[in-house]
Amino acid sequence: MKMTNAEYKKIADSQAPASRHLRNLVMAFMVGGAICVFGQALQNTLIALGQSKDNAAAFVSVALIFLGALLTGLHVFDNIAKTAGAGTLVPITGFANAVVSPAMEFKSEGLVLGLSSRMFIIAGPVLVFGISASALYGLVLVVVQAVKG
């Protein structure tokens, strides 16, 4: 049976599940927002307990990374992400998940070839780009400041 692209598209579209863009958007906003509200509440609490703003911000970053890694290790993060979508991936918790997930997947290959070499398979390009961009920004800033005098 010969089929045109238009006929194939019509059949494929009829079998595809209904789009849930609005639901996904709302869930991502709610869960991502809840993660951010939790982080802000934790920071405000630490400041109220006498920590400096910088120390509190650093602690919150570390705590959110730790919680993201812990929930990934307990196989909870993926279940939350199925419902929340990008809402779990955008905050810093998504970074922790991106590091821990491949490490867990390849741990059976051993400590060096599995866990260590695969740990940054997803997050690695993000780190390389972030570090490279910040170094480039620093160089541009030094040049601009030198030109200004």
C-alpha cells in the first residue's frame, strides 16, 4: 500500500493522544514555583536565625542540590518529574537530577567506567558552557575596564 505524507500524517494524528499543553504548563509553573518558594522560605528562615544573606543563599543552593540528588537516588524525583515536567528541571534540582541519574544508571559498570565517567554525561555540556561563558565574560569585563582606564 502506497501512502502519501499527508495521508500518513492524518492517520498518525488520529492515533496520537490529545495534547495536554495547558495542563503541563500549569503543573510546571506550580511545581517549579513551589520549589522556588521552598528555597526562598528556607533562606528567609536562615536569615531570621542570624545567618548572613550570602551564607543563607549558599546553604539553600547546597540543600536544594542535595534534596534533588537524594530524591533521584530514592527514585522519587522521576515520579515527580512525570507529573511536573519542566517544573522540576528548571530550578537547581534539575541539575542534581541530571548528574545523579546517569551515575545510577551506569553504576553496574563499575566505579570508574560506570559511575564516574557517566556522571556528567548530561550535565557536562552545561558545565562546560557555563564555565566557558563565565571565563569569556570575565575576559571581556577586564578588557572593558582596562579601556575605560
